[in-house]
Amino acid sequence: MQYIKKIREKTPLIHFITNYVTVNDVANAALAIGASPIMTDEINDAVDMQNICDALVINIGTLNERTVKTMIAAGKKANELGHVVVLDPCGVGATPYRNDVINKLLEEVKFDCIKGNISEIKAMANVASKTNGVDACEADKTTRENMHDVFKFAKELYKKTGAVIAITGPIDVIADDKYAYISDNGCKEMRNITGTGCMTAGIIAASLVANKENKLEASTAGVIILGLAGELANKYAKGTGTLHIGLIDELSNMNDDILEKGAKIERFEI
Amino acid sequence: MQYIKKIREKTPLIHFITNYVTVNDVANAALAIGASPIMTDEINDAVDMQNICDALVINIGTLNERTVKTMIAAGKKANELGHVVVLDPCGVGATPYRNDVINKLLEEVKFDCIKGNISEIKAMANVASKTNGVDACEADKTTRENMHDVFKFAKELYKKTGAVIAITGPIDVIADDKYAYISDNGCKEMRNITGTGCMTAGIIAASLVANKENKLEASTAGVIILGLAGELANKYAKGTGTLHIGLIDELSNMNDDILEKGAKIERFEI
Amino acid sequence: MQYIKKIREKTPLIHFITNYVTVNDVANAALAIGASPIMTDEINDAVDMQNICDALVINIGTLNERTVKTMIAAGKKANELGHVVVLDPCGVGATPYRNDVINKLLEEVKFDCIKGNISEIKAMANVASKTNGVDACEADKTTRENMHDVFKFAKELYKKTGAVIAITGPIDVIADDKYAYISDNGCKEMRNITGTGCMTAGIIAASLVANKENKLEASTAGVIILGLAGELANKYAKGTGTLHIGLIDELSNMNDDILEKGAKIERFEI
């Protein structure tokens, strides 16, 4: 495995249209793992920005009408240029507006990976199911017992969207139409810091740029890297403030040896 | 006292329309004390978001014409639904525009608590006094000598607005029309980190949701929790960076025992 | 040297129109060095805000059409009032839109200092050269070998803009039309945290307000203060997370003795 080595060698330039809550962490996490972040949500700037970038990450956390237009326009441009595009459907399901936006994004932009927690991914599937007929998923969180249902659900979504589906939670699931990885990395304390999901999307994008040959494994690496960094930081954190900072420290010190030793993954044929 | 236990049990979902300077800290502070934050300022999203939330916090720090409309619309919706609404009139008094916005907010939205430093609360009273006749307050900061003037001023504002008035400073004052609490918690070093006021507003909102029976005491608890967390962090902080992070650590470790032992409060009949 | 003493005595009130990625660090860095930050980008608020401020910092990192109008209007007002104005042409050169914005800003607003990395300053010169005929600069980064070319380039830009030119990098160059300072402060690890440039612009503004008699030396002090703080923090940082926090700690503990002992500067007549 040379996921991180390749990221650090390639230093992917990643354009983020992302929420203003966690944007600083997203930038610092991207830098820590060896990528180079740039943020812009002005349509006159963002479309052209794709010309010098390797990837686009769209996160709808603090969307507004202006920035949604930018997301769509920049997403189309990224698709034209063959760039990696990652979607974080942050908070989808919470309001009709978010659902509409996700619907439009899925219609207009092709994604390489879609990452969310299970309720976001299920809400996204519901939105998509209006036109696409995706089956509902009963699981509220992924467990050893229900994971095969989650795999089936993710596989179906992959078929509809063409995007690797990364479902984060106590057990993470990352799947395409052939295989699903599960990961036990991370720790429950990470739920109490904001931005872990947003950072994960950025690291997935970096990993996808640097490891183009296998989208599923590159996306899986992105999810594990963040989870492992938090897990390592949690060993010495004194609360959620130092966990937050330690997580960035661990990302900046991360390498493929640490990743290989720390990764808790299993692969399933699905 | 079970303020924090109740917050952690209830995990109030708090919608923030807040400034982009301190929004990450506001989210992490809310998570650290056991609440769940969601940020959106798009009018098509924010009004509906109230349907799934328990509270709304409005902070005008980096207001703009678009987000002010959202503040008013979401505020009205929160009032309709009987949700807790907290106002942080950040920077009011600095410009005529901020004064106009606060005037509109006070006209259109009913608040459970209004929290600011003394110059903000005085500026807000001046704005309100144009129509409401609130007396001026001479104090530039609350001291043991002038505190009864501050109590009287806060009491009058409570009567005009129906909101508990929380005036933060070296001595914090939290008052309704019957009682005023003062708190000596906090430390002067906290003035040199941004966001302590914004975080306080969020913690007040969480405390109000979880402790509905007594707004004055719930608001007071919110003010003390933040002050005490900073005070505890200041014992080992090496500068304002580690004070900032330590404050979040202390919030995440806070419980009612720590609060009860650390609270430096007095109550006055006013 | 009493740069920092003067900042802490004067506590300059600095208005930032800055990107939402690093705005929290910018505010905390300004507070840590003894200034007082206020952020607003609403045109109805920002122009009036200059009435109570000492300085304006414009950073185009996450510009949009609305905020660009505010930048120009607030910049003109700051010029009228004789306030310190600093430009951080963040990301100029990346897109035609950013170049247009910088062109407009240079036409409409007079700056006391313009701070960027060498590619930004070169891109800005290219933009300006369309109308002003600034020569190109060959250097990709400042070295001991090419620094006299960089000095000449900065001198020319100073003549065209009237602004002290601060070019940050492994070797920082700060120049007007008579002298150039170079600084070896800072460390390579700082490149892996976002916001060091944005924070530098704010500290330059604070230094310029407090040390009006010599713009070149005040700007130089601003650059060194940030570099030295990072350098000191890097001695004990365990990764980029603790470097980021340590940098703020060091800023909050900085004084003129530490600055004088730690400054690695040389002055050249140019």
C-alpha cells in the first residue's frame, strides 16, 4: 500500500465548495495529508478554478442559492475535465430544500464517491428513488448483524450513481457493485467534534487523485486514514479540544506503515 | 443542580445563524456540552430546519442583507413552534446598519435570552429606547459598586423584551424582573480569544432547552459553564492558543459536580 | 524596537474583509498580538465600520461579487479617513476573475502594504503591468542568489502602487523603493498549516497602525513576528495541529525582547 506516499508525491490540488463551519479543518486536514486545498464558491471564479485543480469536493452543509449554482457549474466543469468529484450530502433529509439540491446535483454532476453517515445516504437514496427506484434501507446504523443489508443498499446506489458509496459510522462501509469494505477504525469520541465527515471527504478526494487505478480502495483508504488519525489522537487527548488538534497532528504524521498497521478492515464480495 | 446532565440526556438540536468567524468553535462547544449544532442561513432551508430543531441562536456578527432576512424568518418560525430563541447582538452600536437590524429583530422575534457585553446591551437598549423608552445605563463595566444600576437596567430591558438579559464581563450579570445573578467565573485571558461570547449563547440555548422550568437559572448556568471552562483551562494554558483548546476540553469534561463546585455566583432580589 | 509594546498599548481596531477559511485564526492572531479584530463584508455595514476602526485588511481568498463591492467601497472609505489599508491578493493568478478583482482594487484603493507569496505578487504585477508596465520577475522563490532580482521587482511594484511589498517564502522580502529587508524567520512546516499568510497581513496592519513613522520597518516587523512565532512553536509541536495552536500561543506571549533576539533579518539598500 502506498496511498499516502502517492498523495504526498502528487500533492493534489483540491477545490472545495464546502460549509463555513468546518472549512478551516478541511483545509488543514488536506494539507496535513499532503494535498493542497483551495476554496471558492463564486461562480465566476470556481468554474475556471477547475482548470488548475485535480479534484472538486462539494459539501452542502451551509449551502445557499448562490453557492448551489456554483456547485452545479463547477461540478459540470470538473466532469468535463475528467477530475475527481466527491459529494458530501451533509444534512440531506433535514429539509425539502436540501433534498431538492441533492436531486439536482445527482442529475447534473457525476460523482466518483459519495460519502455520508447512514441517515444522509438513506435520505439521498430516498431523493434518488423518486426517479430511480432505489430500495429503502432499514438500518439506522451499520452493525455486524445488518451489514449485508447495508452492502446491498450501497451496491444499488453505486449502480444508480456510478459513485463509490462511503457510509461512515461506528462501522464504516465503503462499496461499489462488487465489493464492500468495512472498517472499525475511529472512536466514538470523534462524534463530538465537528468536521470529521467533511475532512474525510477531502482526504478521499486526495486519495482518489493519487490512486486512480482503484476507486474503491482509494476511497476506503481515505475513510480509514481519518478514522485512524482520530483513534491515535484519542489515546492521549484530554477532551474534544485536544482530540481535534491531535487528529490533525496524526494526519500530518501519517504514512503508509502506520496506515497498514492500524487499518482494521475486512473485504466482502457483494 | 442537573443542568449539564439534562443537556447531555436531551441533546438539544440547535440551529445557529451565526458569524463565520467563530462558527467552528460554536459548533464544537455545543457538541462538547452535549448539544447537537446545525448551521444554515439560506432562507429556503433555515425556516424548515426549525421543524426538526429545539432552539435557534441568532448572532449578527457577520450579518448581511440576505442572512438578516433569514434571521427574521427563522426567528418567527421558531416563535411559532415555541422553540427557545437566543439573541447575540454582536457588534450592535458599531454601525447604523447593525442598529437597524437589531431593531427589526426585536420587533419581529421574541427572544428567551439576549446575551452581550455591556456595550452591546447598552447599544441595544438605545436602539430599543427610541420606541420603548429604556433608560440609559452609565456603567462601562459591571463592578461591585455599580452592579445595582446594572441590575435595574437589565430588569427594565427584561420588561421590554421578555428576554432574560445576560451581560457578560469581568462580572457577569444575568437578570429577569425579579432576580439578578452575578458570576465571577471566567478569567481576563479569555478576552484575548475570539468566540467566547458566541459559544456562551449556544450553551445558554442548550441549557434553556434542557431546563425549561426556569429560564433565569438555565441562562445563568450557560454563562457560568463557559466561564468556568475557561477558568479551568487557564490553569494550564501556555497562551491563548492552548487556552482556546483547553476551554473546549473542559467543556467536554464538564459535569454538574464540577459546575457546582466551581460556580462563583450570588443572587440578588431586584 | 518597541513594535509589539506599541501594538499592545494602542490596541488597533482592525476591520477584516477576509476569507472564511482562515478567519478564526486571523481574529485570534490579531487578538494575540494585542489588536482588536472586527469582521464584516456587508456593504451597508462595512463602510460605516471604518469610522470606528484604525485599519482595513482586504483578503480575496473566498471573494464573491457581493463582497468585492464591499472591498472597494470600504477601501475607498478607509483611504478617505487616512486609515492603514493592507492587501492580501490571495490566489491571484489562479483565475481571470481574481485578476480582474485585483486590477479593480489596485485602481480604486491605495494600499500601505501588499503581502503575498512570490507567485501571487508576480501574478499581481502581471495584472498591473497591463496598464503600468511592471517588468516580469523570473524567480519562483527567493534565494540568496536571485534576491537582488526580487528586490528590483519589489521596488518597481512599490513605485507603481505606493505600497510596501511583502513577499513571503522561505526567505521573506519586504521592500519599498530604497531598502529591502530579508528575513529567514519561519520554518518549512508552516507551509502545511493554512492561514499563516492571512494572519501575517493582519499583524502587518496592527504594526502599521502602531508604528506609523516607518511603514517599511513596521511591515517587516509584522512579517517577522508571525515567522518567529511559528519557528518557536515548531520547537515543541508534534504535528501541524499543535504547530497551529503553538503559533497562537507564541503570538500571545510575544514581546519586543523575544522579537529582537529571534529576528533574523538583513537590510539592503536597493
